[in-house]
Amino acid sequence: MAPATINGVEIRFDGELVNLTTLWKAQGSDHSKRPNNWLVLPSTVEFIETLKSKSQNILLLKSVKGRYGGTFGHWQIALALTSINQLSGSVRWILPTSSMRW
């Protein structure tokens, strides 16, 4: 999937996974809301565990090191991350509907 741009930040994809790090940058949030901080919150862990229990061999999270790396997540994780800010409406149109399978 080709990258999309939100608030001047290129949102990258790795297959059907969305780069959560670039979403965080696009929202302009402070350091405390980085994806790696958000992913360890008890409510987030519970949400991801629920997704795991309902998924069928779907990769939910992936971490890539390097210049074009970041934390990549399934579209539902990306929407959950963006739901804590004003990007939710902007993000919905860039996420592939082909990912919406269970």
C-alpha cells in the first residue's frame, strides 16, 4: 500500500500493518503518548489480547528498527491509538478495507 499523508507526515505501511510511530508523529502528541508507551498500558494490553483471541493467524504488531522502522500495528490497533486524539476521522479513509477480516 502506498503511503498516505496526514498533517504533513507520511504514514507508512508494511503490508496491511500501519506504522503507529508515524501516526503518533502526525497527531503531534507529546513523548508520553508514543506507541511504545501506549502499548504497555493495561487497557491497551487487554485490548490487544482480545484481538489475539479473535484473530486467525493475523499479525497484530511488528517492530522494525532503523531509519524507516517503527512500531507497526493492525488497522484496529491503529484506530485505537488514534481514537485518543483528533485524527480518527482522517485515518479511517487511509486504512485498507481488505484488512477488515476476522
